[in-house]
Amino acid sequence: LTRFVGSGDLTIEPDEVQLGSIVEVEDQKNGLQVYFLLPAGSGKEIVDDGRLIVILTPTSPLAKVLIGKKQSEEFTFTIRSNSRKIKVVKIE
């Protein structure tokens, strides 16, 4: 996906997860998942080249934990007494 800032193209290739990142994670319960961190549109889904991408906003619990993580970093995400291990596989 190409992201736009103002009238010019900007391709973001961060070394850590931030707003505008597309993040591929491996979740011990759900397998491979892809998220796009955007300021709005949480829960909406996009299909890009056959892969399903779910939009997360910075206020969502998972996004709050993902922001600042680096590729290959692993962490435990807990919500409502449910914990799962997640690994950041790729950041675009």
C-alpha cells in the first residue's frame, strides 16, 4: 500500500511500529495476522494482493502494545484475562 502525506507520496519503512505502519504478526492463537495502524477506521478490513489487513487505531488495546515494537520482538498481549504470545514478523 502506498501512503500519502499532503500531495506527495511517502513510503514509510520504519524500524519500529508507528502510526502508518503495516505490521505482520504471528499470534499463537490466530496464526499470521496483518494490521495497518491508522488514525481512524478501526476494525475495517482491506484486501491487498490477496492478504487481509485489519485497520487498528492508536487507541485500540493491541495498537497501544504494538507501537514502538521492533521486527522479531515478542510480547504477551493480555485483554480480559486472555493472554497470547505475539511476535512482530514484518514492519512495512
